[in-house]
Amino acid sequence: METAERLLALLSLLQRRPDWSAEELADRLGVTTRTVRRDVARLRTYGYPIDAFAGHGGGYQLAAGASLPPLAFDADEAVAVALGLRLCAHVGLDGIDEPAHAALAKIEQLLPVRWRARLDDLSAVTVIDSPTTNPATRQHFELFTRAAATRQVVEFVYVDQHGVESTRRAEPVQLVFVGRRWYLAAFDLDRHDWRTFRIDRVLRATADDRRFRPRPGPDPSDLVRGSAPPEAFAHQAVVQLDCDASDARVRIPASIGAITPDAGGTVPRCRLVVGTDDLDWLARFLLQLPWPFEVEEPSALRTRVRTLARQVAARHR
């Protein structure tokens, strides 16, 4: 292994764990502990804050620096980061897509040709749908995240599904991504009960200096899923799948819809109930499933499935 390649490999190892012994690093790199010491000294001259600690054989850890040094990734890590940035641009947050695409462009520009080919292949055959036509604002998302982490009471103006505005005071607990939307799970101080709020329906929000102690309550994910039934969306779809309910649950998360077994027939079947504001997205999702299916309702979803199926068939004659 050349010196430059070994230094990058050493830096990548130091970024993975809080600390490494000299013997572990030498074993991973296929060198002696003396070579490890020399390589650490070289990295320090390049501005990397690497601390040494005492013990059997000694060890090293990458300390927090005043500025962010260049990061080193191996092939799998680089592709994973790039894919994560692609997903980040489609998580239903207004204002996050531009910095995500900018960061992705920087990584793609620096990727070696053989690594970039892997990412190009993945990009060519994968499609990430936009989560919603009404994304949550990045400002509100970050405010609720910070308030939940620091246990600060929040006050905000909320618009319910009927368009009625109200001022709410709550203790935020967690943000949950369900049904392609972001929800805030919180304890409503005025209603003295647990509530969930769609972040894209928040008009104005502030966090004050009041702190709260965590109180016992339901699991935030279960709370959100229970409060966002199909009836809460513009469309409620019922689909029969030709498979066991257990197989369907492996491919279809609870955040998409509810699955119940159909014990009335002689062949394995189950029923999927989905609430959605986007029938086009649901039609594409159904066509990606590995089983035959039949849309019971609504008729508008059947029309979209037929249209997409014709388009696919026409291109593969």
C-alpha cells in the first residue's frame, strides 16, 4: 500500500471509532506500530487533531477540531453518503433539497471513476418520489427538533384539516415521518393530552425558556400512526393483494397502510388500506409490488393504474 493510500485508510479508520489501539491500526493497515506512529505524525502536520493516549501499546483518537478537516471515505461509505444525500432531498422538508444537491455534487465530483460508476448505476435505475406537495418548512422542523432535544415548551399556530386556526402550547417529544409527511408528537398543555401535529400545517412557532420534565406516555411512532388513519387523507384506497399478510408486511411498512389477512378464499390473499393525498404515487407504488393486486376503491386509483400499465406495456412491445 502506497503512503498516500495508507494515510487515507488510516484517517478513515480514525473517523469510524472514538479510539484505536496502535496494534489494531497496524493490523488493519498491514504495517508495524512504528509505521502507524509515523503516519499519525504526518496527519498531524496536515492539520488533523489526533490525540494519543496511554495504555498497553498506546493508542490514538481523532479529536474534535476547531474546523472540519477533509473527510476520508472508502467506496461503500462514499456511495452510502451519496445515496443518503439523494434521499435527503426528498424527505418532505422545504429548503433542504438545494443544500443536499450541492453537497452531493461536491462528492460526485471527487469520487474516483470506478466508484462514480456504482453511483451512476444506482441513480439510473432508482426513482425517489417527492413525499408531498406540501413539505414542512425547514425552519419549523429545526425549531421543533431543537426544542424536543432541549425539552423546551413550544407555542405555535396550527391549522387543522378543516382550515381552523388555533394557538397551541405543547411539550415536543419527537418528530415522526409517517405517510410521507412529518408529524410532531407532543403533550398538549391546554388539552392535557397527547396530540400529533402535521408540521406542514404550522404557520408560526416559537420556543420559550420554560423547560419540562419528560412524562410517561405512548410511543411517539404509535401515537402518530394511530392519529393519522386513512380518513385523515384526501383519498382512502382499498387494495386486494394475492399474497400472505405476513409477506406483505415485510414489503409494506405500517407507515404506508394497514394490512389484514383475507381468510375467505382458497388462495393466500390480504387487504391493504391506504390513506393518501397523491393517487399517482400510490399507483406507482402498487406497480412495484411483486404480487398481483386488484384495486377495490377508489375508481380514480384504478384509472391511474390502468394508465401507467398501458404506458409500461407500450414501451415494451
